[in-house]
Amino acid sequence: MFQVKATVVGFLGDEEKYPCHFKHKVGDEFIYDGEKFIGRICPHVVPLLIPRMMPLCAAGPRIISSGYYHAFWYAPVSRKDPGMKKYDGLGFRNVLKTEVEPPFHMARLTPREAFNWPPIDERTINRGAGVICGDTRTSMAMKIEAFDLSDKGDATPYFRRQMSILSKVLPKPGIRVNKILNEFSKDEIEIPYPALGKVMVQALSEELELMGYLVIHSGKASVTKKGETKLNTFKKSLSAQEEKALNMKSQSKIEFSPDAKSA
């Protein structure tokens, strides 16, 4: 699971003439950390924003809008021309230049990379998530993105398992992802919640890679410098009791006490 933030990136309407009465400004952030919402947010944007944030909380940057798959974003502007019907079956002529509309024109609501000539070289349109305020005079635009793993709320046990994966992979760069589970003892697999299996390790490793803590190439995993820093920060946050229970000081197998096994 992921932490998600929405950032004000601009106003597509005339914010000088029709100011935002919540006094939002470019750069304002609103965060969901997996447990609570943090920051100021206009109540009129909330019904649009929260439903877009929650899928990102679950899936992170894997979320792709269905609009992403449309090829027409990368087509140039066209004009009606019946004489071209013999080519395209409908009758449109390419306009091989980028149209520049005046400020506050409705066409400005389309992605800036769309319908340009020459077209952009990378397929990026609708790759991310965002919302536009319903006040069309101002049209505040917010970008929504997953920016880190969640270590709060019901994500806490899964985050701890991700840190244990980093601790196992760190001394064995290039280990195959499907072999990471073998680095855990039977007790390490079965006692802490959630109990581990191949699919669990695969899913948690994938999230670690998405946030840049692991690099996985040809099925082989290595901890990045960013991942090593994250792991060290996590270790420092542990109490003495937690550090002992998770055995985060060494790479040896965890020796659980009889009390832990019966818990």
C-alpha cells in the first residue's frame, strides 16, 4: 500500500479574475498516509479527489487511466476535407502544425502534449491521475501520485514485511525474487503477520521496486542506495523490544521465544 498526495499544479481558468475562495495556491499538497488525511483541501474538490486517491493508495503508480490507451492523443489537428475520404474513409486532412489557443480557451483543458506536430516521442498522456475543480471559471488542477510506501494503519504489518525483505536482499544482491522466501526460516515465515508465501513476497517486492527501494532485472533483485537508506531509517525507529523481535541488527535467522510461538 502507498502514501498518496495531491498537489495543486495550476489554474486552467482565470484565477486573477475569478480567485479561488479557498485560497489554494500552486504547490499546495493534500496527503493520505494510509491512516489519516493531512493538509488543507477545498470541500468542493473532495468528492472528486478522494475517489481518485484511493485506487492509487492500493495500486500505486500501476494505475493507468483507460484514456491512456487512445492513439488519437498523438494525432495532429485535422480539418474536414471530403477529398481525403479515399484515404481515411471519413474525409479529414492533417494540419501539420501545433495549434496555440488563447488563454482560457476550452481546448486548453486537453493535455498539453496532445495533438501536437511533430508529436512527442514518449507515450505519457493520461499516464498519471489528476482532477480539475468544478468551478470552470478557475479550474484548479491537481496532480495525484503515490510517493512512498505506507507504514500507517493496516499497512503497518505489510510495510514491516517489506523492510524484512530488504534486510534479506541487501547482503545478497542479484538474488532471484522467487528465491527470497528461502532466506526466511520457518518461524520467520509463519509467526509474524502476515505469514509469507511466494505471492506475498512477489507482491511486496513489486511495491518496493515501484518506489525505487529495489531494482529487479530479469527476475533478480538488489537493494538500491535509496532502499538501504530506507531500511536504516526503519531500524532506527524501532524500540529495543521491536529490534530484538525482528532481529534487524543482523542477517541471521530470527530465534523466536516460546512466548512468541504461542502468541
